[in-house]
Amino acid sequence: MHIAIIADDAKKELMAEFCIAYCGILCHHHLCATSATGKYIADATGLEIELLMSGEDGGSEQLISRVACDEVDIVFFFRAPEPEVYCRENGTTLLRLCDMHTVPIATNIATAEALVMALDRGDLSWREGR
């Protein structure tokens, strides 16, 4: 499975903790992330992560494009409660495209844990081959 990871600055530490907790599951999948988030997680976990551009330099748009082209199966997107206008616009676009392309997206740790456990059980195998 192809998993995209993105986190607002205020949520990067929580995302890293999530990835540490589920490293044994995530290591079996292709991970991509915006640059700062990806480096933060890779340093904390040792996971191999494809780094996109930084969010401000187009990494968010790269990730959005991959969702639109059905190149992503799951999105973990930890958002700050009050994101900046730039982040809010990209976040809205990402959520809309995930809905359009039936891509499961977790915007908080509770949903992320449910999704990663479903991934581990094989409950998301319907995404394979899309």
C-alpha cells in the first residue's frame, strides 16, 4: 500500500509518536511525506520514507496530486485545530479529493490507529490494484 503522511508543525511530534508505535506495520508499506514531516519521522523511527518537497514549497500539492491520480491508498494527515490560511486551503482540497477517490484519511490519532489496525488485518485490501 502507498501511504501519505502529512502533519502541521504543531502535530509533527504526535505523528512521530504514532509512527514509532506502529513502525512494525508501516515498514511493510511505501511511505511518502512532505519533507520536514518525513525527515522528522525517519529520524525518530528509521522508517524509509520518500520525501516530497516541503509543504510550503509544493509538497502539499505533490501529495494532493498523488491522491487525485490514485497513487495513494491511505492518508495520515494530523492537522492543527487552527491552521494557517495556506494550510487550511490545502487541507480542504486534500479532504475533498480523498472523498472523491475513496481514499481513507485520518486527521487525528484515534482514526489513524483504527486505520493502521485495519491495514494490519488486511481490511483495506480492496484498495490494492486501483
